[in-house]
Amino acid sequence: MLDPFFFIMIKRLLQYLNFIISQTSILVGGQAVIEGVLMRVPGAYATAVRNPKGDIVIDRHDYKSIIEKYNLKNIIVLRGVLGLFESMKIGFKTLQWSADIAESSDEIKKNKIVDFFLTLLSILFVITLFFIGPLGLTSFIFDKNLNPIYFNIIAGSFRIFFFLIYLIAISKMEDVNRLFQYHGAEHKTVYNFESGKKLAINNAKTFPNQHPRCGTSFVFIIMIIAILTFSFIDSIFLYYFKTINLWNRIIIHILFIPLVSGFGYEILKLTAKYKSNIIFKNFAKPGLWLQNITTKTPDDSQLEVAINALKAAFGNSLNQYEGEKHTAEAIE
């Protein structure tokens, strides 16, 4: 029988999370794109890309999040789900734009139909690698009705293993290595801004490649949260239906990705705010370690691109923020 005490504890935990998370805010964030960097700030985002001629091209947009429009910033989990959706939407759009700018003029223009199928194949690859693969392998080796906690710990371990192999494999590719350098440039520039020092190449160079709010850390946190969340969901399914097969699990787990992402977002914010706390500090370490793979030390020209992106995103409002410390400081 499902214990009501468990639900009371979850409710208390959410209330506690809402209290401590509401004490902080994430001011700036970014993403590496093809030969450039996307930077997002309150009310706008901008992307800077270096074209084949060596010039920096800027694309800026005013943007108000749905979370701000409908005052949802204090509704935990939901704000993470909506924020992730918006970030992915902006990220995919910007990634396509950066690829078009970075291409030389004599290259063949992309076909939208081909792009659609490539995107579809990419999604299917992700689902296969991180859902069908781990769940299928675990179901093959162990009983499908194995205790949900044990089953999801094993499947989650396979998922993390596949993720590590995938990151290491793609990091050997030249184009991906350059993307990871821009990822490092994004982190150093954000740190530069958050430190209160003037945005400049020489200042940005002094900061680390790793940042506690990085998407790599976010993905790792999601994988850990997924083990707990999917164990609970599978337990409920088994309680009512007595048995669960592979395809049940795949469909249910995919449907609950937004919920897992929402929890992951809240934990990521906590690890960034309380990084000196021994619990959150240790919890953040694996994600920071993974950034040794997904970030590389950028050169001055890449830092210049990242700084231009952040300055363009702020526009005339940069003077209101520059010179003051914001959110995170350098990691020791």
C-alpha cells in the first residue's frame, strides 16, 4: 500500500525548496553554437558568430519568458519545465542560424526536408541510446518485474555509462572540439561578468572552464533524479497493474521527462547557490568533472566572440549590471 507519509514528506520538501530557491536568481546563461556563443540575459538574448571572413556577426532579440509573462517564477518544477522548453526552442533556432553563418558561401545550402529528417534521426538516436538501450539491456539481463529501485539503478547506471562513452567519442572530433572551446569561452565570460570585473579577454582568461550551472551538470543531475523518479513511477504502475514490460517503461519514462527535468532544474539551482555546502558541493562534483570533457580552453578570438555576445544581449543596459557581483563566483 502507498504510504501517505511519503506524500507528506514530498510536500514538505517542495515547500522547503520553494523557500530557499526563491532567495536567488540566475541572471545570465549561455550556450555554445557553431563558431560562436549564445548569451541570454533578462529581457533579451544575442548570438555572436565568427563568419569565414573572420568578422563577428551578431543576432539579437528582445525576449520575455512565459514564466515572467504569467508570473510563474515561484512555482517550482513547473518553471524548470517551461524554462527548459524555451531554452531548447531558442537553442535549436540559434544553432541553425549559426551553422548558416559559419558556412562558406560556396557550400550547398541546406535543404529543409533533409534538415527535418536529420533532426528526426537525432531524436530517435537519443531515445535509443538513453532510453531503449539502457531499459532494454536491463530487461534482457534481469527480470522485468525486478524491484523498481534496483531495476532503475541498473538502467540508470547503463544510461550514465552510455552518456560518458558518447561524450568521450564525440570529443575526439575536430568540429566538436571547437564547439567545446566555445563552450569554455561562454563559461569564462559568464564568470567574468558575475565576478564584477570589466568584461575583457584578459579578465575572462583568468576564470575556469567549469561552471556549476552548466548544461552538462544539468544532464548528469537529471540522470540521477531520473533513477529516483522512475523508481517511484514504476512502483505505482506495478501496484495497479501487477506487471510492467519494456515498452510500458519506455513510454512512461519518456512522458515523464518534463517532470524529471523540472526537478533537475531546481537541484541545479541549489547546487549553484549552496556550492560551499558539503552536500551540494559533493553532488555537483560529477557534473563539474564531466565538464572537463565538454569544455576546452578557448583562444582569445573565441573569448572575443563570447564577450561580444554578452555585451550585445545586454545592449545599453550593461552599465546597470557591470561592476557588481552576481550569483556565482569562481570555483576553487
